[in-house]
Amino acid sequence: MDAELEIKKHIVKKLVQWRKWGASHTENILRGLPSHWRGGKETKNVLKELVKNRWLLSAKKTGEIHYSLNSEKANEILEFYENYCK
């Protein structure tokens, strides 16, 4: 399967399961990915795409970037979750 889709599924699944919506941020969304994807180009592209599409909100805290799901895009995010992450 496409690496970028797999990374996107991993990120969305984790954040939905952890209920990280709005002001509830986390920095460790890449944990659980294979090590060759954690700092890879595909992962950076997926994160940029998710922020650009406003699915993810980013906040710089404690020197790291923390991410949460955008509540305004909940319908789109949950539809993706239902179709690809279950």
C-alpha cells in the first residue's frame, strides 16, 4: 500500500482514539511508525498536507511541535477514520 496513506491512517487513528481534538495536543503521534518513516520525507509530506487541509492543528510547546485534530473538520476526519482506520 502507499506509504503516505499508511502514515496518514496511523496519525488519524491515533489522534481519534486518544480524543485529541482542539486544544488537547500531543507530540508523540509518530510513535508506532516504523523507524525509517519517522523522520522520512513521506511523513513530513503527510504532516504538511494534514496541516494545509486543516485536519491537524499545530502548536509549538516545550520546543516541540504538538498536534491535535481540528474540530471544525470533524465530519471529514471521522469519515476517513471510518473508511480507512477501522
